[in-house]
Amino acid sequence: MTPLPSSFYARPATEVAPDLIGKLLVHEHPEGRLVGRVVETEAYTLHDPACHAWGLLDQETGEVRTEGRGYALFGPPGEAYVYLCYGTHWLLNAVTAPEGQCGAALIRAVEPLEGVEQMRPRRPAARRDRDLTNGPGKLMEAFAIGEAHHGQMLTAPPVYFAGDPSGPALSVSTSPRIGISRGTERPWRWFVQGSPFVSR
């Protein structure tokens, strides 16, 4: 599988996030390759109160404070932004926009395609295979992705996204983002209509 190039990510998050739908999340794990088709994403941008970089930009001077975890969202396009949510679950974002700007595409859910036998022991609470990866924290556990992958480039192994030219035609819908308390009115969540692997 060929990783997507950095140019794919060097665009606004609101373009990259929907374009990741149908792409393949790949982890070349030592125990065997894990592959899942992306079925749900969300976008976050600098002028977005739900973004971790919110407040780092001085509106008067245009300068950005180089502090806090959100500053990583100004990094090179295609970099992995991994953070701990509510102290319990690691979540995976792809940094978007040209370096020095800011954006992130959150991967909320994937359809597991390869390595399911390896995923099951990592997700003992999952009663069905559809429950292995139908949420951003769940897929991180199933795919063995965590803090160690923060800052790594998603344009090369071990963790990357790849195209799927032979994949099925997908019907993609939009909605407001979920699981947040600010910026809830923005319709920046994309998901495969009718997919059982989309988060609940």
C-alpha cells in the first residue's frame, strides 16, 4: 500500500477530513498489519472554539503562542496529532493545512478490514466486530496506536493512510460534530451513511 503524500494534507481541514472517508488507515504492526477503511471523520480549524489551538492566536498581532498541546497543530501537514481525551482514550488526528497554519482531521471510526484477529484481544469489551473500531478511542485500542505515535509523519510506515482505488462507492453524509461542547453548530462531521461501523 502506498501512503498518501504530504500534499494531500496541505489543505484546509474541511477539505481533508471528508476526503479521508474511504481511505485506508494502516498500521504496519510487528505482530501483523492492521487495516481499516475510514468511515467517519471531523474537522477542526484555528478559528474554532473546539480546536485545541483555539486561543493561541493573538487576534491583534497575528502572532501564535508556542505553548500547549495545540501548538502541534501548526506543524507539517500529515503529522500525527495524538492526544489523551478525558484522561482515558488516545485519539488520532492528521495535521492539515500548510505548515505554520493550523488544522486537524480527527479519525472517528473505521471499518476493520485486515488484522481483526489481532484487534479482538485489544478490545475485550467488544461483543461484535462492528464494536472494535466504531469510535475514536476504540479504534486506537484496536489498532495499537497511542502516545508513542504523536508527532510521527502519517506519510510513511508504521502508521499511515493509503488510497483504496478498488474500494466500494460510499454515500457520505454530514452532521454537526459530536462529543464536544463548543462549536457544535458547525457541520464538520462526515460519515458513511448506513455504515454499522460509524460511532454511536
